[in-house]
Amino acid sequence: MTSYSEPNQYECDNCGYKSDEEDFPEAKDLHMRLTPGGIATTRECPDDDCGALAFPVNNLRVQYRRLLQIERTTEDFFRNAVTRLQEDER
């Protein structure tokens, strides 16, 4: 049985760009950008307009951010639906 390792996927913590680790350059000025006790990384977004830190996709920080986005989207959906129903009742 042949075993191989898939490339590590990284995702920008700001714009959400996602790709293989090799597509993300080494992060500059990490000593100024990381928080003591926070999650460490060595990569940053390759987009010149962004440049935020990037984290492995399996990282809990990235997963938590995704859950928050889903939660906000769901809240907005229901809030808008309720508003529309209330307007239709008028």
C-alpha cells in the first residue's frame, strides 16, 4: 500500500484565500504580529492587498471563524425572513 501526504492547506485569516502551504510566503515581522499565548503560524496571505496571517485549515481558529460566519449568516437569514413576514402581514 502506497502512502503519501497531502499538502497542508492554509487559509488567510482575513480574506479567506485558501491554498497549499507552498503558495503562502513566509510571514514577515512575526514578533510584532503574533499574540503571546495565541496560535502561531509562519505564513501570510500572498495577496499584496491583504498580507494577513494565514493558518492551517485544520486549525481550530479557522474552524471557529467559519462557525461564526455560518452563525451570522443564519441569524441574518432568519432576521430578514421574519422582517419580510411582518411586512407581508401589514
